[in-house]
Amino acid sequence: MSFVVRCFSLLLLIISGTVSAAPLVMAFSESAPWKMYSESSGYGGIDVEVAKIVAQRLGVELQIKPAPLARCLEMIRHGEADLMTNIIMSPDRTQFIRYLDVPYQHESDKVFYLRADSHLDVSRYEDLYGLEIGTKRGAIYSRRFDLDTALHKRDVAVPLRNFKKLLLGRVDVVVSTESEGDYLLKQNGLTHHFKKAALRFNQPLAVYMGLSRQSRFVERAPEFERVLAELVASGELEQIKQRYLSRAG
């Protein structure tokens, strides 16, 4: 009988070791300067650096799985990925995302970009009606804007494509998170081609990391929160952010 018990205990140890060795899969959708990819340097950005630190301190391997934003959300919904970053809380998302209760951003200004030679006046929300508006598929901007079916929104999976469409006159205005839009334009030498409209959504808005409710790591959510809280309290997270955000200024 003792032999059976020993064999069973060994089997449990093997299974336990396999589970603990499972990588933390991060659903990755490009959103400069938070999440970026290049053939020369691979995956990088604020979120990637933070995720690597979190994984290291929790003793797990980080594996990055790239996909457009909308697909990343589905990966999290179905447990095909464990971790997602740079997400805003919404009632529908909380059904499949266990948000880590340590927001690492407290604002996410949304701005409207026009061509530099545009004569459009976009200073009030009502000015958006009748315009072709470039948006990012799966993104959240503001409750009113997101639910407004009277607006002509044209979404794309790759944010830079919106600005190219704006240059070609295929959309009238592009809405983007300001940090992402400014970074993309500067890095691609396009800043002088665009200007910002007076209209912007700049209410305080918390931005989170979250775990799939289908993930094996969801039970370790308090550990993730502890590490994030340490990064915030020590100022390490802010240093990482400023290193990237200064390049978009």
C-alpha cells in the first residue's frame, strides 16, 4: 500500500511541476509606446517591460502571443491567453477579465487628429456627426462615443493605418489615445502632417492589467497585485513609463 501511496505522491509532484512550469501567456496588440514590436529588437514597450518584471518576480516564464486588439480580447475570453495589459474596465469585460486592482495609469486622454490643412471645426461632440471617423477595433474611448450608433466610425486593426487613411482623405478625423497617436506620428516622421482638434475626452480614466477568468493564474491574482503595487510604490513603474513617453514628446 505504501508503494501505491509513494507512486501517487510522485505523480502529484510531476503534475504540480508541470503546472507551475506553464508559461504566462500575454495577449499582445501593438499600442505604442506601451506595446511595440520590431524585427530588430523584438517585443518591447512599457507594458512588456512591466510584464517581464512581474513574471520574473512570480517565478514564471513570460510568453507573448501577438494579435489585433479585438482578437486579444477573445483570447482572454476563452482562456487562450492569461494576461492582457492596457485595458479599460467595462461591465462586459469584467465577465471574462479578472482586473488586477492596481491601476498603473490614471488617465488615458483621447484626442481627435485632423490633417494639418483641414478646415473642419471639431470643437464640440456634435461636430462629429456626418464625419468619417477612424477608430481602433476593440478600443474603448468614452461611453457616449462608444454607444453612439449615429456616428460613422471606421475601425482598423492597425492604428497607423488610420493616419494613412486620413492623409488620403478616406476618413475626416482619427481618434486615438494621445500617447499612442503622438508616438506613432513622431516615430514615423508624420507629426507635421497632422494637428489636434479642440475636442478631446480627458476625464480621469483608470487603466489596468487583467487575467483571463479561464486562466490557471487567476488564483494568483493577489500575487500579481502585490508585485504591481511594489512597482508603483517604488517609483520603478513611473521610471519605465517616462523613459518611453519622453520619446513621444
